[in-house]
Amino acid sequence: MVVEEPGRPLAARELPDPVAASGEILIRVHACGVCRTDLHIADGELPPHKHPVVPGHQVVGVVDEPASSGRFKSGDRVGVAWLAFACGACRYCLEGHENLCERALFTGYDRDGGYAELLTADERFCYPIPDSFPDLSAAPLLCGGLIGFRAWRMCGAAERIGLYGFGSAAHIVLQVARHAGQGTCVFVRTGDHAAERFALERGADWAGDSLKPAPEPLDAAIVFADAGELVPAALRAVRPGGTVVCAGIHMSDIPAFPYSILWGERVLRSVANLTRQDGLDFLELAPSIPVETSIETHPLTDANLELDRLRAGSVQGSAVLARLSVDNSDVRAVEAVF
């Protein structure tokens, strides 16, 4: 499924099989999570980098052709995330911030991604998938989980965290925060009682309207929704010295707000991309919690439907595209649906 023109539906296309270059592996895709970043690319809210491009950067599959260096062997389960390449030589890479690399490449944006049956990836930027996670359940960990985890760590030693927007990332981060013994407040769109119920079912201490005050001052807040008007709301909700983290790659304009809600040494910051260490750390932690991903699964050919549902805010948890059907005895014991 291909973004041929931003702002138009994805197109189903037969493309030549990709060929792995030196240091790359060829992966047969089993599942790919649907991310809001895919939507921003498809809608043209992010400037095109590759045209046309196959989106998708929450990829779980098996190695079809390994690289000569042998980090992975044929048949290994691997995950492919947003960061596809970092140069290792620029100032940011040398300082341990490869997520800010000046020559970084991104899966499903600069390189063809996982809305396909096959893709190639630099094996240095691939992850082994924990055995306890079936393919479909693992896919949302590779962006919703990873970016959420990086944003959560930037909140510091918070006793109570607010989550603005309760989608793929937030429903995973909520479990990380609870595991750490933190209180959690979830803020959803006005009148979205289904999202409130979903958050409470997943263990939130409180859930309510995103534009109304928090039940008590927060130590930190993460804004996952791409709505800029939530930033002043989050600043009002955190105590002096608290932190507001904007976790999206794209957000509507933040409206003007009075200095008084930033004053008091509150911190407003963004999260950009992720490092490989973020990925390794989170995928080591996730089985010990254990994280449970709430997923709805659809065939790859339903990609436009799932992007529409994501745009409308009607996906609870994570949407996953699969080239496989699910066998209840083992989500990995499957048959191709194409």
C-alpha cells in the first residue's frame, strides 16, 4: 500500500521485490502497526521525503535473507522501528543523541516501510522480538511503545502523570507508569466516554475531559494527541517544577498562552524520534511488566480504512495490519490471506 500523492488514499500496487544491500536483511512482514505518523505522511502534514513511499514503521516479521555479518539468521523474528539509519559521526550521534542525527533516515518515510509483504532494513537498526509477544501484539511496541517510553523517561521521578490522548502509545505507557508505582490521569476529547471507560479499564486512576482541570496537580504530563490547544491545558495541570512532554512528530499550532502557566520553573519540551538504546531498554522491560497491547487487526488492503478510523479517533488501543489470519491457538500459527 503506497503513498503516491499526499492527501489521496493509499494505492495498492505490485512492486518489485526489494533487494538487500550490504549490511541489510530482507524481512518477510507478518504485521505492521498503524501509527499517527503514517497518517501525517499520507495527509501531507509532513513534507514528502521519498515519493512514492510505502509507509509503516511498526514492523514485525521474519528474516528471509540474513546479512553477511550474521547478527540475525534466516527465520529469526525481528522488529523494524521508525529510526532506520543514523550516521554515527555527526555531533548528535557522538553525544549519544542519534535520534537527532543530521543524516538520519526513517522507515516508511525515507525508506519503504511495512505496509508490504517484504522490506529491507539495516540490521543494526532492527530488534529481536521478545518470545512472549506474538507478532500482532508486538507491532505496537515498536512505535507507540518506544516513543511513549522515551517520553515517559523524560518526565523524571514523577509521582503522578497525566496522559493527554489515549491511543496506541498512551495505553502502553499507562502500564509502564503503573508498574513504576505512579498515579495516572488520562485526558480525552470532550464527550468521548468510550475512551474514558477504556482508560479506566486499563488501570487509570482517573479519566476525564482534556480541557478541564486535573483532579489534583500533576508532576508531569505527556501530550500524545496532535492538538496544540492541549499544551496550555497540560501546563495548567502540572505543578511548579513539573514537566510537559510533547510526544508527537506533528502538532497543530500551539495557541498563545499567559506566561504565568509556564512560570514556576515548569518545563515544556518535545520528544524527537528515538535511539536504538531506547528500543533495547523498552523491549527488555516490556515482558517483565508484562505490557498487554489492545489491538484490532485488519488485512493490509484495509490500510485506508484504518487510517480513516485513526483520523476520526475511533481506534481504541492499536490498529495492526497483517498479511496473516489469526489462529486462536497461536497468533503466529497462521495462513496468508492474500
